[in-house]
Amino acid sequence: MRRHLLAIVATLIGLVLTADRPVPVEAASKAVIQEVTFETVGMSFKGPESVPAGLTLIQIVNKGTDFHHVQLIRLTDGKTAEDFAATVKTAPFNPMGPAAAPAWVHFIGGPNGAMPGESATAVMNLEPGNYVLICFIPDSKGVAHAAQGMMKALKVTGAANAGVSEPKATINITAMDFKLVPDKAIAAGTQTIRFNNAGTQPHEVLVVQLPPDKTIKDFAAAFEPGHAGPPPGKPIAGMTGIEKGGHGFFTAKFEPGHYGLICFFMDGTKQAPHFALGMMQDFTVK
Ligand SMILES: [Cu+2]
């Protein structure tokens, strides 16, 4: 009888305690990653001027006729998008070219590999601050789209939403100086990939679906200045440059067949692209 009463009292206390506030665990599991979309139109990005801080899914919808990506760059030392634009004009740098980036330029990642008419997504944690979105992909003459005006200022505001948890990865791909290392064989289906930079330089990963008779090396060769015709293979997903210690997530849908991984960033000291130093590999999806 006494035990019975205690149980009733405990239940009543429980009801009073939970009556007017949500259960924290439940609230956390319901919090979702915010989503923001940028469209490419010609050599420009269309989208919001600012986003709240925290885990963010960035989508690029490519409405143009060229291949594009979003490279998010965080500007520190009080630098603004205007400072960045001025630097690109006076002292052009390109992670895929020989000149080094200034120390206040930080590579944060972004969706990689959006072919014309297609889209790509990536999830990164955005700290508050000044950012620019930029496309470093070169045209047929080797001039980066960024140098043709393909950049957009973005402000990340407020404090991060602590209740949001990171996506659950099915595959890890770790970048090192100079290799791309998946933690397991990539199987057919939709995979959520966590891209980690365990190297010292910024690295990217581009996932390319290849024809049976072509390799990722053939794909890379098609981006050399003066090369005629489209690259063999189709970029399907990836993550643009992330600096040392950083990580982010992207999803890719794999069909059985032949694929490649590649990083186009440049080693300024060796004056060689990372893929030529070992950051490209072919693989088969079963
Ligand atoms: Cu690299």
C-alpha cells in the first residue's frame, strides 16, 4: 500500500515537472540542420546575403551551362568580402594555381561537382563571421570563374544552434598530404560521406563517375589549358577545399560501375597539383 502511494506521488511529481517544458532529449533529436540554396546564373551566385551560424546544408543549383561548385571561404582578421575581391584582383591566388592564399583566407568546404542542370549539397558547421562563396573552376582558357566575377559575400550571424547533431556518415574519406583514403569499399546506393582533412594543406574531394574505358587521370588531363572537348566522366558529388583539421559531409548516389576521386588543389612549394602527387584514385562500385 505504502509502495503504491509512493508510486502515485512520484508520477504526480513527474507530471508537474514535465507539464510545461519540453523534454530536452526529444527536442534535440527533432532539431534539424538548416538548409540554404544558391543558384548559379551565368558567372554569378544568387541566394541569401546572410545565414544563422551552426550546422548548415548548402545546396548549389546549377542553372548555367558550365560546371560549377561552391567554395566557402571564411575571412578572419576583420577582412571583408570587398577586401577579398580586391586581393583577387591585385594579387590573384587560386587554390588550383601557383599563388598562395593570404593567411586570413580559410577554406571551409562546400558542395562540389554540380554539372549544368544539376545540384549538389554539403553540410558544414559555420561559425559567425564574414564569408565569400566562390567558384575556382577554370574555363577552357584556364581562367577561374572567380576571376570572372563568380563570388558572393555571405554573413554568418548569431550563435550556433547547439541542439543540432551532425549527419551519420556511412563512409569516411580522409585527405592526407597527398592521398585520399576511404575507410571502406564504397558500395552501391546513397552514401553519406564524412570528409576529414588530416593533412596540413587544404584539400578537396570530387567524386567522378567514369566511362569503363577511362581513368581519373584522363579526367584530370581534360582540365589542362588548351584541351579541347568535355572531360570524360561526370562529377556527381564532393566537398570543396577544407583546411587542416576541418571536416564536412556530403551525400552521393552510387550505381555499380567505375568511379574516381580527385583533389585539384595546388602545392605551392612543389608547384604541382595534388592529384599529380597522389590525390587521385580509381575505384569500382559493386
Ligand atoms: Cu589536396
